[in-house]
Amino acid sequence: ILMIYFFNSKDSRETLNPVSTFSPGTYSSTLRLGDYTAEISVEVNASGVCSASFSDLNEQVKTMYPLLESCMSDISAQLANGTPLNQIQYSSTSQYTATVLIEAINTALQKAAP
């Protein structure tokens, strides 16, 4: 019984700390905001995310959703520092915006999986 526990607990430790790898490149996803869309670009290397940003964000979208750019900058900085996507920190005032952006980044990252 002890050996079964030992081998099961070893397998559990390995699944808790998976190695994430990506195919290097720039991947995108589209974020729908009412009648508008915003294109999100995520740049990755073999070990993780280098940056996340908007591609050509419409001025009307910037005006209607003022937290988008600052929230994306905060998320991108954390990702560049090695923070996993599921551990991104954000303020309660930008919770909805951050959640939507994280989902869009995750969609782009799914395309980067080898």
C-alpha cells in the first residue's frame, strides 16, 4: 500500500507542475465588444509568453472601453515577467475587463500549442 501511495503521489506532483511549451510566433484572437471588435496579438517563444497587445485598436473602442489599454499593459507586463496566465493579478475595478482579456489571450495561446 505504501508503494501505491508513493507512486500515486509522485504522479500528482508531476501533473501539478506541467512544463508548458509553445510554438514560437505571434498568435491572435478577436475580442468582440458590442458592435466593435479588437484584435489581440500574443507573442510567444518556446518557454512562454513574451507580450500581449492590441493590433490597431479603434479610437471609438478606446473611448467606450477606457480600461482596455491599461489593463492589457498590466497583463502583458505580468506575462513577460513569467506569471502564468491563470495567476494574473488585477484590481477589482478592472475585474471584468481583465477576465475578458485573459480569455482572449488564452484563445490565442491555444493556437500556439505544439
